[in-house]
Amino acid sequence: MTAVIRELREIRLPLVSPFQTSFGVQTSRRILLVRAEVDVDGVTTEGWGECVAGDEPTYSAEYVDGAALVMRTVLIPRLADVVDLTAADVATVLEPVRGHPMAKAALEMAVLDAELRSAGQSFAGLLGVTRDRIPSGVSVGIHESVAALERAVAGYLEDGYVRIKLKIEPGWDLEPVGAIRRLIGPGVPLQVDANTAYTRDDTEHLRRLDEFDLLLIEQPLPEDDLLGHAALARAATTPICLDESLVSLTSVSDAIEIGACEVANIKPGRVGGYLAAVAIHDLCRQRGVPVWCGGMLETGIGRAANAALAALDGFTMTGDISASRRFYARDIVTAPIDVVDGHVAVPVGPGFGFELDLAFLDEVTTARIEV
Ligand code: SMG
Ligand code: MG
């Protein structure tokens, strides 16, 4: 069996409403997709991967144009040199290239999807998960007013989401979080995400979030400030969760060891792929650190993959895997991810378990490179 990367495709999808975080506001997404093919005894099967890099390097250093360039000029040529390439080889082959985890993850994902489809196996089957659905949480952006935020959260609760995450930043924290806790009552799980917007000087201020009975505070400090997170974890009663800081197995292990990571947000794109994400899950489970699956505004491709990953036993907390329509009026897959009774079904079809809506995919394609 051998796998090859055949195509890079860029699509553009408008968001149903603006999504504002501490690093900016998004109204649409450019999304880079990868198509791979595997050949087994003369039978060709294709698979797709989704790159979670954003339009601009604001969440992390990666961004769509950079990811496309590094794939085309550096990563894909290295993969093309390998005889009998399999998904399990991709990370090792690309390891000498520094950084670019989201680009690497998308390539591995496309190969893995093709490989699994060719074998008639699902990703959930490969992982050996037993859950057939996972609880669904929603991430709610910064709004222009507390009243607007309250309306948005009320709508999401009506949609059935079982956990709310609020984006916060200096000037948008205690007041909106307090208002939402009052709105939803003590029983609904609530957490916040600062996307690195605070500094160590904000420790006393962040401790005031303790009164709102939050599940966790996600990535309050800069991604390289592990000691700051450890100090904050000692000062606050609300558990500290890391997102941006966790870029590899070693970084996760170290963060746990120094007390900087009481909960881990696992995002396959941020750590270089789904296989690395599984290894990080295993490590966290061993160390007794609860994990949940983050989201990067994925289409039905990444959303399906995340739903299977999040069915692993160590994912004991609700993740940011919402319905496709939370972000997109129309998804590029034929069966958009849906939330039923507050849960998302674990896909059981071959590969990552999605089927592309090829006509719509072509409609939203803005660039295409055959490799
Ligand atoms: O996909 O539901 C989603 C988005 C969840 O808030 C979310 N993601 O830092 O966790 C995070 C953000 C990053 C997204 S902006 C690129
Ligand atoms: Mg986050």
C-alpha cells in the first residue's frame, strides 16, 4: 500500500454570526483541505484532511497561506519521497521540519482517512471507542453587550448544548460571566477561555472568577508562560486548563508535572495530528488529568474526526464539538454534524465517517492545486 497527496484546496465559508475572541473577530473562514489517495492492489481510494490554521496567525503562528506554502514546498515533497507511505509514517517523516503542526496534521489526516476507507474501517473502530455519542458544548464569543451575550447563550441552551464556554478578555470578564451564571443557574456547566489575554499581574483579578463556580479557566496567560499558569493554579480554586501552550507530548507532560495544567484541551491540529492527540490523551489519562476536545471552527470533516476522538475514555469533560450550523449555514458534508439531546453521534462510517457534498464543495472552492 502506498499513499500520495493529490490536491490542496482552499474554500471559503461565511460564519452564521461573527465570532469574537481576545485576538480578533471572524466573520468568515478560509479553510485549507487536503486530498490524498492510497493504492492497494491497484484499487485507489481517496481521503480528505482539514487544516485548522486560521486566516491570520493570531491563535498561533500558523495561517492558511503559510500552511499551503509549507505543505506544497516542503512537506508534500518529503512525503512523496517515501516508498509505501502510511499514515503512521507521516509524523516521523515530517519530524525534521520544525513547527507547522496544523499543516502536518492535515496531511496525516488525509492519508489516514484514505487508508481507513480503503480498509473499510472507521476511525472510531481504529480507536476502539465504545461510546456512540458524546456530550456537546458550545463556545460563545465576546459580544457587544451583556444583553446580547445573554440572548446568544439562551439560544444555545434551547439548542440543547450541555456546557457553555465564554470567551473572555480584560474588560469582558467578571460582569458577563456573572450575568451568565445568574441566567443559567448553578446547575449548567460553565467555563471561560481567555486565549492568552492576561498577564501574571492579573492574578488577583482572575481569582475573582472563583466565585462563579466555573469548570475551568482556559489559557489565561501567554502560551510560553507555564510557570505563570502554575502560580495561578496555586492561587485560584478554579482549575487551570491549557490550550495554546500544549503543543507536544513533552509540553503536556512538563506542564502537568509543574502544576500548570490541571485540565487539558486536546486539539489534534495544535499537536501535529490525530495520532499525536491519542498519545497525549493516553498520557493525561495515566496522570489522572481530565481532558476534553477543543474546536477550531471545523467543517464536517474535522468535526466528524473530533467526535470520534472525543469518545475515548479519557475525554471525561464536554468538548467544543457543536453542530455544524453553530458556525455554518451549510456544511461541505452531506450529513452535517447535529446536536440531538445535547449530544453528537460518533461517526461509524469508513474513515472519519463523513461524505462530502461535492457540488457544494466546488461552489465554495476559491483555489485548487493539483499536486
Ligand atoms: O470550533 O467550536 C469551535 C470553536 C471553539 O472557542 C473555540 N476555539 O481557543 O479554544 C479556542 C478557540 C480557538 C478558535 S479561534 C481559531
Ligand atoms: Mg482555547
